[in-house]
Amino acid sequence: MAKPGPVMMWTQYLAARSAAAALTAFDVDPNLQTAAMIGSLVHRLDGRRAERSRANIRRSFPDWPEARVDAAARASMQNLIRFVIETMHTPRLIHETNWAERLETGRLGEAIGVLNSGRPVILVTGHLGNFELLGYALATLGYHVDALARPLDNPLVYDWLLGIRERKGMRVITKWDATDEMVAVMKSGGALAFIADQNAGEKHLFVPFMGRLASAYKSIALLAQRFEAAVVCGYAMRRGEQFKYEVGTTDVIYPEDWADQRDPLYYITARYTRALELAVRMQPDQYWWMHRRWKSRPRHEREGKPISRVLRRNLEALPWMTDELMRELEKPVEAVR
């Protein structure tokens, strides 16, 4: 997508700053109620994304009645709007002295132990709850985190949001020239964060996610293998209707866990994806179902053939694989547009 011209850049920037100023002039909790109303309206008006969300939810929870499917799709859009408003409020609400008033960290113990170990750590999360808050919370607790992110097309808006994200010490690495910086973080024993639930395209690994094969990037597993880094799978989920969150982990993957695996690259990728699925199933109303997570399909599906021998072997080797899940994964999936 082409970058906007100077006039449009400044228009977008001033509009964003004005909206942020208006939103943060009021307490966050009433704003979250307003955000829910806006999200419901967007859900009704944006039929294409609403139907994509419903289709993704139906396939992930085939036993759900249609009313529950639609309610989850609506809540997903509400969560997205709330996420935007919370991002504006976070620097004012989360500090070193008061974070415990807003964050429950009881399920973060193992992750803190890994971060304190001095070994390189890879942090993965998904588009669930408030993923930005997860990195911000760790930085507030004194842990330096480098996060990989795509730069926005508007540099004025990007620099402004970058300042918010990095205010507590978290550094953002852009995707366009990130390899050397990622390697440097790992060599220094640092913590590198990824949002790891995007569709990776047809040339990457296809692993189970919500009962279907989904494309996942190889880079996380490659870095973990190269630097023997632990992979911490975390989440930040809203509790109730206020700005209060539970921050925790669903899995921590250590080098010894993949040491004896026949295909460690596939195992690591499948396992962190499973950990993200476990988090989604804990709070499906807060997942961003409008994403085209299953857009890319494996080669055997595109060619109308049975599942390949290599992929079948890798799937059957996963310790959590069941006959029922294997039958579901063998079914062709039409990509949701």
C-alpha cells in the first residue's frame, strides 16, 4: 500500500491526537463502555468483517448455537475498540507503584523465573485481550523487552504510538530490517517478543490451530533452536468490564523439550501455536476473529490431494495429537475471505 501524502499524513496524525486527547480527558472505565457501544455499531455496519468473524468462530466452535457465535463476533469487535482506547490510557494508569491495582500476575511466575535466568527468551502472544499491555506490564516490572512490529504507513502516527509503546523501556523493532537486531538481542541474552498468530503464507509451516491447519512463521522456532532460547507463551486478558487484566502464561517451551523431537522446527512451531489456542479458548470473546488467520492453505489442499506423508508424520508425532483432531485436520478448509 502506498504511503499517504504529506497533507493526509498530517490530517491523520492530528485527528488521531485529537481523538486521544478527547478520550483520555475522561476516566477509562466509562470510555470502555462507550467503546463497547461503538464496537457493536461497527459490527452491524461492517458486514464483511462481521461475517468473516462469524465464519471463523463457527469453524472453531462447531457446537456453538448461532446466537452465541454472533455474540462472540460482536464482543470481538468491541474488544478491538476497547484495545485502542486502553492503549491511550495505559501510560497514565500503569506505573511502578500502582500496577497491582490493574494487573493480576499470579500466573506469570514461571515466565518471571525464565526472564530472571539471564538466558535468551522468546515471548509469544496473539491478538487476544490487550497484547500491547503484556509487553508494557513486563517493562513496568523492570524487564527490558524488544518487540517485533510492522511500521505504520504514516510515520507521524507511527512515531507517536512508538513513543507510547516505548515509554517504560520496551523497544520496538520494525520488521523490514530486523534480522541483525533480533540476532543481537538473542546473543545478549535478552527477551524478544512476537505477536505470533498471523497468517504466514503458503511457504511456511502448517500447524494445528483451533481444529484446522494454519500457516505459522518458522522464525520463532529457528531463533529458539539457534540460541537455545526458552519460548514463553503469554496473554493479557480483560477481567470484567473495567480496565483490569490477568497476565499469565499457557506454556513455556525449553530446549530440552525439543531436543529429542524428530523435527524440532515443526514441534516448536506447533507447540507455541497450541499454547496460543489454549489462551483463545480461555476467553474467545476477546480474540480478533476478523483476521484472515486461515487464508493460506497447505499444498495438498490447494491441489486436492490427501495430506502429505511428511506433514502427517509431523502431526502424528505431536504428543497432544488425538485421532479426533487428526480427522478434523484432514478435512479440506475453504479460506474465509
